[in-house]
Amino acid sequence: MAKSLSSFATFLALLCLFFLLSTPNEMKMAEAKICEKRSQTWSGWCGNSSHCDRQCKNWENARHGSCHADGLGWACFCYFNC
């Protein structure tokens, strides 16, 4: 009885170790790389990131958008899967 319990505990420990080691690699492969590009449809100063986000999603099929400093002003940047 003790030998079968020890074998079962060893099996569970190896199974847990396998899942712990395999999960981060699978997660890295599933992550998509994000590329930033200045919006092609936005004109003027970008002062509200939620408006930029909406325009990037609706007009440029981006994942999201945000206002960032660009040169002397602020511009709308869209983010896409690379």
C-alpha cells in the first residue's frame, strides 16, 4: 500500500512539474506582437485618447489607439497585430 501511494505521489509531482514548465512557453507563443503606427485618418491635435481609440478601431481596424507626444504636439497612434 505504501509503495503504490509513493508511486502515485511521484506521478502527481511529475505531472505538476510538467504543467508548470509547459505553460509559460505556450503563453509566449500565443501572444501577438503589437506594432504602433501613426493614424492615417486622424487630423489635428490629439487630446482625448478614447476618441483616438474609437477612430483607430472603427476606421483603421486597429486593436486600439492612444494619443502620444509626437514632435512638438500630440498625435493619434494606432496599434495593430504585426
